[in-house]
Amino acid sequence: MLISQKMRELAPELDPLRLGTGWKPEDLSKPQIFVESTFGDSHPGSGHLDKLAEAACRGIADAGGHGARYFCTDMCDGESQGTDGINFSLASREMIANMIEIQANATPFDGGVFLASCDKGLPGNLMGMARVNIPSVMVTGGTMAAGPELLTLEQLGMYSAKYERGEIDEEKLNWAKCNACPSCGACSFIGTASTMQIMAEAMGLTLPGSALLPATSPDLLDYAYRAGKQSVALALKGLKPSDIVTMDSLENAIMVHAAISGSTNTLLHLPAIAHEFGLQIDGDTFDRLHRGAHYLLDLRPAGRWPAEFFYYAGGVPAIMEEIKDVLHLDVMTVTGKTLRENLAELRENGFYERCQKWLEEANARYGIHLTKADIIRPYDQAIGTDGSVAILKGNLAPEGAVIKHTACPKEMFSAVLSARPFDSEEDCIDAVLHHKVKPGDAVFIRYEGPQGSGMPEMFYTSEAISSDKELGRSIALITDGRFSGASTGPVIGHCSPEAQAGGPIALVEDGDLIELDVKKRILAIVGVKGERKTPEEIDAILAERKKAWKPKPRKYKRGTLRLFSEHAASPMKGAYLEFDD
């Protein structure tokens, strides 16, 4: 018996309450599907999801089920940048997962369709899906179109920094503001939203070929409809997310992450999702799998083109075809078939021919002449052959710190720099914009980790540095906070343990010598007041500093961020809520 029908026997009020909601009597005995989305007027990535939810419900109905819509909208990091509102961003992931757990378990369903597009909404839904663990399909909300001159939102930080420096006038800045988001969907670059859409498919939780479609495409509505139909089939079959997400499927996702030069925030989200499935991955897992991996995707922010072109080049399946020799092809997916079977079907059913048609139409629309190989490079013509992220360790980051080396100038791969620590982003960006930071500095922003302030993005500071022709190739930005998936330049995040927890980053002083070596995976304090010291001397100095150190008073005294700051795990573990047994 389906769990929904057991509930009807146990709770006699259930049927009349659902009839009062608009269900028909005949709906009550059908497979009941939980349709969860982040729909809301919160941002372009969620504003259109009601249409996709309706399409999913039509698919559910045509497959003999009944869909019930639930909503838990998400916030937008872009709208909160530069304010304390960004501190709520990572915590919102946990709250979305919590709300899904509540909604779906309070009145159990037989299956689910989950719809989200963006940075925290998508991983929050995947974490919630894992907790509920009913047969389910993920539907990703796609990407927005590019603006005129192929303008995309991640370039706005550059325009803003140029305006602050007097390099462009207000009219040009306003032009960029008015044209950077011309449609619904996730921002059109391989930031965290786009990366997590791709990760959902790479783990086998979406229908093949559906990740990161243009949000206005009729194909996306069709995928949502088909996902609804498939959710009923999965409910009757009993195939659950925990049957799909395994260490092999997670490794597939990380290999795809390397091939696309995905966001560093994935190192927060995939470990947190894995944790919900009872699995463990961390920064070292990413570092191991990225070594020697071929980086193929020439899309922004590390590459040249907007994310809109991802689907036109064949999307996740095309990436997987290029790297299939390193993938686990026999993993199960939401189709009820293996990854190997899915890829074979796509080759046979005209999927790539349809994508080529879309590419030709986009070329005509934008007046360009791209081929598939301009967007997704062939494996033997890779942009790079050492993945896209590296985990750096040393006495400054014993648990690790992450750098997206594909977006870092080669000049900064190996350097010894002079420390300039700041205890907040506000102080740091003021120093950068007013030229108080000099070439050769290692600029620190600390007390911005999960326990310090909620782990906000340092996007404006990273953009101010990377858009500065001199500083962008001569300094490093190091933080226990995180960066936007749009960030470029010599930026190192997730430095663990964080400052609020007493990590070595809290002990750095002006003039300390900081060694950075991407190839050797080193991030270490190697001197004091400009003078080199032995490792033993550095250890003794840090021990003395630690004796005098005290944690800062908690920034938040109550509410969500108090809960998050008290229970968030280390950034290198995923910053999920961790409780003592």
C-alpha cells in the first residue's frame, strides 16, 4: 500500500481537509506527489517556477497521480551583496532543507518533484530531498538570457568597481544595471546557481539533458512535465534518492565540476548533501579528483561565453561524453536506467541535433559564429589539465582552504606576500578601493566564517581586486568567508579552522610573511615582520599569540544566525548544522 493511503486510514480528517483545498474525491486514492519549489518574487531564478510546477502537476495527472504544490522561496545573494543581508545566505540553505523536511513529513507523500534554480535554494532542496527520501525528480530552473553585448550579471561588480575608481560614468553603470538580467532564470555564468544545476544532473537526480536550459525555452516546460510523469513511475517502483546518490555518483559530480570549472561554493554544498545521505566527502576529495582532470567549458566567469550556450553545446551529457572514461557509468539515475544507458539513448534520439539547432539560432540572434567545440572543448584540446580547484594547507589553514586556480592569474601561483589582516569585509574593501593595499600584500578578511558572521560572500572585494590591473596580478585575498561563483582573481576562501573558532587565520598580524604555492598546495605563515623564520619558530610564535587571543563576542544574539553560528560545521566539512549526539 502507498504511504499516502496508509495516512488516509490513520487520519480521518485528511480527506475532508484535502477536499476543502480543492482536491477532487477521485484524487484521494491516486499516488500523491509532493511538488516543492522555491517559487516567489524573490529573484529571477525563482519568479518563473510556478509555471514549471504547473507543468509538473500536469505530468503527474497524466500519469495517474495527483500533485500538491508546496513553496519555500529562497533569497538572492546578488540582491543582498554589500549588506548584512548576505550573512543569511548560507544559513538559508539549512532552513529550506528544514522546511522541506517539515512539509513532506507532516503529511507523507508517495513521491516528489523538487524545483529550484539558484545558489542556496537548489542545494537546500537536494538536502531536503535526501532527508525525506521519497522517490523524487529534481527540476532545475534554467539560466537567463544574456543581455546586449553579451552582458551578464557577474560583470556588474567590475562596472561598479570601475565607477568607484572614476573609470566610467554613472550613465554607463546604469546601462549595465538595466541590461544585466533580461529574463528569468539563474544568472548566465557558471556561478554557484549554474554549477549546482549541473551537479544535480551529474548525480543522476534530474532527467538527462535538463540542467541549465534557457529558462524561457519550451524545452524546459517539457522537461518539467516529463519529470512529473516520471515521479509517479518512481513512486510506484519505489526507487528513492538514496538508491541513486552514492559515492560513485558523487565522484561523477566532482569530475564534472572539474570539467566545467565550477563554483568553489560546491565545496560547501556537495559535502552537505552527501552528509544528508550518510556519506562523507570533503575538500580533499575534490583535490584528489581534480588533479589531472581536464577542464573543458569555455564559459564565464573563467571563460568567454554566457551560460546560455551550455545547453546549445549539449549540456551535461556532452561534458560526460568527453570525460566518460573517468566516470562511473553504471550508477543508477532517476530514469530507472544507468548513466551509460541514458547517454546511449541521448545519442540515438536526436538530442544533440536539437541542441545544434538552438546553437544556430543563438548565433544568428547574437551575430556570432560559435561551434560546439568553442563552448565545450574536446577532451584532447582541454583548456587545462589539472581540474579547476585546489585545496591549500599549511599552518595557516590546517584543515584547508580553496582556490579556483582556473580563475587565478598564473603570476600568483607561487608567491611570498606580506600580511594585511582586516576583521571585516567593510574595512578591507575600503582599503582596496582607496589604494591603501599595495602589490605584494596578502589581504585577509577574517571573522566571516559560519560561526563568525554566517559565511557571506566577499564578492565586491574580490571584484575590486580582480578588476584592478595592478592589484589583480600582485596580491592575494584570503578569507574564512567564501566567494561568489562569479569571483575571479587571486582569491582563497573557506580558510579552516575559521577565526571565530580560533583558527590560525585569527592570529595573523601585519607584516607576517605568507607563502602561497598552488602547485604544491601550500598556504602557510613563514615569517614575522618581513623576516623569514623556521617552522619551529613560527609554531612557537603562533602558540604565544593564541594564549593572548579571545574570540569576538557573537555578532548575532538570537534567531536564525545565532542558531547557525552555534552549530555550523567547519567550511571544509560543508558548514551544515552539526549537533552533539
